Amino acid sequence: MEEASIIKKLSRVGILGNVVLAGFKLVAGILGNSGAMVSDAVHSLSDVFATIVAYIGVLLAKQPEDDEHPYGHERLECVAAMILGVILAGTGLGIGYTGLQKIILRQELEVPTFLPLIAAVVSIVVKEAMFWYTMYYAKKMNSDAFKADAWHHRSDALSSIGSFIGIGLAKLGFPIMDPIASLIICLFILKVAYDISKDALDKMLDTSCGKEMEQKLRFFIEQQPGVEHVDLLQTRQFGNRIYIDLEIAVKGEIPLVEAHEIAEKVHNSVEQEFTNVKHIMIHVNPDTDT
């Protein structure tokens, strides 16, 4: 119930906050003669769709196991994160194309007013606050989709910084800096889109959880009573959870029942200590060294 409440709260904040902010920036960009601010408004509007996708992805991923999906639905969060990455990349390319078009075609560039500058400052503060708010709860739930959504907010704050610099320089007598700011915003957005998509793809491909995590697991398991050493340890990421295949060595002369009890205790201890481990499959070997 707590997670369901958090998911709804994050979604409401993301959707309402971005709709209001996008409308404000769009009006400021049009009335203030700033293409960079209009691009920034489009970026904020894309965040509305991003939050909706994150919300749906998390709800689907939280479904319990069933006959057709005995391992659960966690990978649907990776699918949602990849969709968010694509949305973000498309937004960035659109913003970059608009700025590049103004530069290449040498369109007559108007000097922005102070209104877009004010809108940029408001956007930076609001979107950075939304980033920290969303990331706090995303980490609490260990949700890749909402982490990606948080980075959407951060990328919007970065794009607003680019807008602020570009608009400020345009007011100082360099109107070409307004469309150049759009290009800079485009690069920021594409970098974030790449990072989000790569992380989601890695988790879709059963990538290991990394040497550092595996060393922690190995050390912890070898400290458990009855375990002589670890013969094999393999991990794979399944969405935001981890599966482990493990072979442990125990004394060869002990009864089968005792060996089973050792494996059972290792199984329970690992899943309690490492909360992101969904399941560990353990095979017991006799310790040939002793």
C-alpha cells in the first residue's frame, strides 16, 4: 500500500508540475521572442509523457508472478525506461533541429525580453526540486522507470540553464546565442537518453551485477556457518532485481540433511541481507580439498 501511494504521488507531481511549467515556459518563450525557451517548454511537455510511461511501467512490473510469467514482470520497468530514453532522444533531436535550422537558414533573430530569463530561473529551481523528490522515492522503491523519470527532470533543469545562458547572451547583443543554446540543450538531452537506454538494455540482457557486488556476495556467503568456500557464483539482473546461481562446498562426510540445512540458511541469509536479490539457486558440492 505504501508503494502504491508513492507511485500515485510521484505521478501526480510529475504530470501536474510539468503541465503547469510547460505552459508557463511556452507563453514566456512566445511573448519573450525566445526560441530556446519554446524548445525548453517542449522538453517539459515531453516529461508529462515520460511520467505517464513510468507510472504504467511500474504498475505492470509490480504484478505478482503467474503461470505464464513465473519469474515475475520486473523487466517491464526496463521496457518503460527504454521507451523514456527514446522519448527523450526524440525531444532532444527535435530541439536541436529547430536551433540548427535557425542558424543555417540565417533567419532574422529577435532579441528576447526579460520574461524568458525569469522563466528559465523558475524552471531551474522547480525541475531540480522535482529531480531530488522523484529520485528519493525511486531509490526507496528501487525503480528504474522512476529513476529515468527523475533524470528527465534533471535534463530539463540543465536545458533551462542552457536557455538562461543563451537568452542572457542574446540580450547582451549576441542573438545567435539563443539558437546555439537550443543545440547545447539537445546535446545534454541526448547524453541522458543514451545513459537511460544503455542501463535498461543491460538489465534486459541478463548482465551480471558487477564484480564489486559479486565480491560482497562471495565474502558474505563464505562467512556463513558450514560453508567451506564458494565454487561458483554467477549473477544476472532481471529488471531491478538480481538472480544468483551458486555452488558452495561443504564437508563431504556430513549427512545430506545437514548439507541441505546449510544451503537453506545461506539462501535465507543472502535474501535478507541483499534485498535486491529476488532468488538464489544453490547447489552443494563435497569439499574435495579436505
